[in-house]
Amino acid sequence: MPEEQQTARTMGRGWAHSCVGVLALGLASCAVLPPQGVAGQDEAQPATRAESEIAAVLSQAECRNMAGQRAHLQAVQATLAREGMALRVLGCPQLASGAKAAAAQQVLAVAVLVVDGERAAKTVRGPLADGELLDMGSAAPQSKPGLAQRVSIQAQPAENVSPDVLHNRAWLRALMGRQGLRAVPDTWWAFAPR
């Protein structure tokens, strides 16, 4: 019997050491991972990337007149980063509306990228897939670097737009307006300095 007791004790110690080892490994992995919702390096990267993209677009020749809006756009980006999104400045087209095609004004063309759909859902509506643009009902024009693009607009009836899209557009107008950028009528993506 003493031999059986010795074997049982040895097995018990081995089992206890294994459990302690697994527990220590589990605790160590918890210490390495940041808790959810804490601004870590992964969250900072899209924000930093968005700020450098804003600077790159505003440094292009066709955006020369809008370069003074950089601080306003970076303030918008800072707000969006906290809400799980990022600002995309697509260019600085000349915007002509209908009969006034000769009197075009330069605007900032923007879109919003969803970085963290769960956080973004607290602010905006619609499908919020990470890495996709926020649903605004239509695409914003993409400009080509080095070209002064002229875009004409036509009013889109509100009854053709979903309530989620209307909400998102109103939210973007308010966000940009708080930074001194006014929305251009009949577009959701065009903003001009006040």
C-alpha cells in the first residue's frame, strides 16, 4: 500500500503543477492583451494614417486653396477616431450646380470610413462593416491627383433616401459645421469654408 500511496501523491503533485502552469499562462495572456475599448496602438494607427492622408491630399496642387482647412479636418478626424471612424478627404473638386455651371466653387470632397463598427453604431446608422465607407446613399467623387476636377450636381429627392442615410448625412453636416465647414446644398460629401 505505501507504494500505491506514493504513486497517488506523485500523480497528484503532477496534476497540481499542470493546473498551476495553465493558470499562470492564462493570467499572463490576460496581462498582455489590452482591455476592450482602451485606445491602443491598433486604434491609433488608423487615426494617424487618416491625418497623414489629409495632409497629403491638401498638399496637392488642386487643393492649394483648401490647405488652411487642415486643422479643422484634423479636429473632425480626432472626433471620428473616438467614435470608431476615420475621415477620408477625397479631393478638392470645382463644384458647379445646374444652370450656374460657369460659377463653380471649390469644395472639399469627403467620406467616412468605419474602423470599429461597434463603436460607430453608437453614433451612426446602417451597415457598419469595419474597413468599409459609411453608408451615405451614394458615392462621393474620387479625384485624380494633379487634375482640377469639375463636378456638376443635381438635387436628389429625399424620398429616395433611407432614414439611416438621412441620419448619417445630418450627423456629418453637424460634425463638419462644428469645425467651421458648411455643407453645400444638394450634396452630402461637399463642404466649403465658412
